[in-house]
Amino acid sequence: MPSNFNGVAPNSIVQVIVGNVWHVGEVLTIMTHRQPCASQTMLEERLLHVRWFVPSYDVETSMWDPYPELEIKFWKYNEYLDPLSAGPSALIPISPVRSQACHVAVYKYPKRRNAEESDAEGDSSAMPVGRAIKVWATVGVTRDAIVI
């Protein structure tokens, strides 16, 4: 009996680095391309069709800067790059995939306008600025697990 697919795959998030830029996206389809070769063997390549997330640069993320190993990135909620004008190709081989990633919708406050504003407790400039906006947060799972 063939399997059914309802078009929603929330656990199919992958991350790649293309040209020193981190990209995270949702895998829509996994396909196999087969092409006969002159040597009577078949060339077979697995390809991913990916919708790439749009980076969010307007939320405060500096608290995560000291922890690059967590691979925490923020993206505009429910927005995807136009595959004809930005980001990696929508169709990629599996080989450049760095790892899977987890994602969750969270509310974050916009960045402060003045970079010199203090984070000191009790300082009014440390209070959140503006209204919280909904974004996707992703956490990479690149690191190998260590079992003790």
C-alpha cells in the first residue's frame, strides 16, 4: 500500500551554508533523478526541493552570540525566499545539507535603536522596545551526541 502525504512535514527542516551564508528551510519533496550513462550504469542523484526561510534581522539576538555551537537563528514567521531571486536554489542535492534543525514560533522584541543602551538591571533602557513580533527560531542539530 503506498504511503500518503498531507503536504505538511514540520520535522523536515534542514540547514546548509552556501557562500558563507547560513540558510534553513523546509524540505517539500525528496526525489531521485536517474540518468543512463555511456558505461551502461545508471547515474542516480537524490534531490531535495526546499522552501528557504527569510532571515529576521529586526529582532534582538545578541544574547545568543556567545553560543555559536547552538546554531540558533531567527527567521521571519511563515515567510520564504523567492527561489528565483534570493538564496540557494530550491532544488539541491542532499550532499550540502549540514544537518537537520528544529524550529519553533516565538515572540521576540525588536532590536534597540541605540547600540549603547544598557542592559543593567533596573535601567529603563533595558526594557523591551516596541511590540513583540512572531518569528521562527531554529536550533541546529549538527553536533554529535555524546553518550556517557
